[in-house]
Amino acid sequence: MPKKTSLPSVEVKRLLRQSGLKAKKGLGQHFLIDEKALETIVIAAELSPEDIVIEVGPGLGVLTIELARRAGKVIAVELDTKLASLLKRRLASLPNVNIVNADILKVSPSQLLGGENNYKVVANLPYYVTSPILRYFVEASPKPSLMVVMVQKEVGIAIAASPGKMSLLAISLQVYSKPKIISYVSSQSFYPPPKVDSAIVRFDLFPEPAVKIADIDGFFKVVRCGFSSPRKQLRNSLAHGLEVKPAEVGLLLEKARIEPQRRAETLSLEEWARLYEVLAASKKDRTLC
């Protein structure tokens, strides 16, 4: 097994140069070189020899090595063909690591797991596809039991927000999981350093959605419409989506026990669920956005 878990920037440069590779900005390639951040990630993941881990964007395999030391199996999915080839050579001595050269958004967990259902996701996610990847896993079948990921700091804060600072992304993830920021990580912990700091976020997945409604797609349709003009009062945002007068929407909001003057960012999951039920009962959800 490779001895080093963290790579100083000089060694990262050397390894990339020897392999004829460069960090690709278009793929969000920033390689973790901070041993403390690495340790924080693996501790938060609470790994055991019984665990199967899917890692997205393993890069040079620094995190992969640590995962392999603690988990029973690691499936590392790398989009970059040259990096995937380098990883297969570099981690050839690790029998419990499987390098898959693929786009994670185009391969299902069931394909990767080969019949297994229980798994965790641990990754330093590329910034440019953070949201799609997170939504992909919380909506997947089977879902992971736990995710620990590195994301852009501002995105991490937005994901873990409470009512008052909620966003469409926060709601789309908090319906399926409980996100918690574990730690912040300086941009200097990566090579090349990104322009922003990062956050390590842990997601504990719920067995069932946090809101008990019959039509989850209809629920998100209402939420998306509510956030279509986030700076406007909810009455006006929904009126635009419903193509009805704000006064009519105001009555529906009052029926859902929501003040019409509030903005979408202030609503809790339970309030969105009540609003959806009222709109569905009035048949107004069918004309939303």
C-alpha cells in the first residue's frame, strides 16, 4: 500500500509532470494536499471494514488510499481518462480499490455496487458539478446511508441553512438528508489552490423523505415556482407561476397558514408541504411554472 496519505504541492507537480498531466480547470481539478483535512473527512465518514464507499473524483488517489485503509471496498469514479489510468497504476497494490473511468451522473449506483445496497459516498467534489452530484445521490436508488463531501464554502453554508436563508438547493437536499458542516478548509490546502475556501459537509440520509406527501415531484414543482423570483414576496412569485392575481394566491397562502408577505427563503420544509397540499387541493399546482 502506498505510504503517503498527503502529497506536498512539489510532489503533486512532479507526479503530474511525469504522467504528462496538468490540473484541468474545466474539470474543477484541485488536489487535496492537507493531511489534517484528509483526516477530518475519514473520521466524519465513520468507516469500518464492512463499508463500501463510492468516491467521486479521486484525483491522484490521496483520499482513496485513506478510504482503502478503513473501508472494505472503495469504488473510485474518475471522469478524466488519463487520471483514471494513472490511478490504476498508482493504486495497483490495493486489492479493495476499483477505479472506474466514467461520468458519475451517467452510471447508476446499482451498476457500480454489483448487487449491494448499503454504501457511503466520500469525496472531494469538483465545484462545477457539486449540486447535480449531491442531488443525484439523495434521489438515487439505492441511496447511500451517509455522505461526507468537500464542497465550496459558500455552497456548504447554503446547503446547511435554516429557514430565513433557505435556497432551492438546501430544500432539495434537506428533504432527503440532514446536512451538517464538519469543518472549513483553506484554499491553500489544495494544489492548485482554488479562489475560494471549502467546507466538509456530512449528510445523514433519511430512510423516507422529511415531508410526508403523496407526490414529491409536485412538491418540488411548487418549491421551484416559489423560488422563481426569490426577492419577491411569495404571493407575487406564485401569482406569476399560477398566472392568477396575487390576491387569490394570498388567500391560498393564508389557508396554508403562511403570511403572503413572506419570501421563499423563510419557509420551513413543513410550510412548503402545507402549501403544496393547499395548492394540490385547489388544483392550482397543475398550472405552476
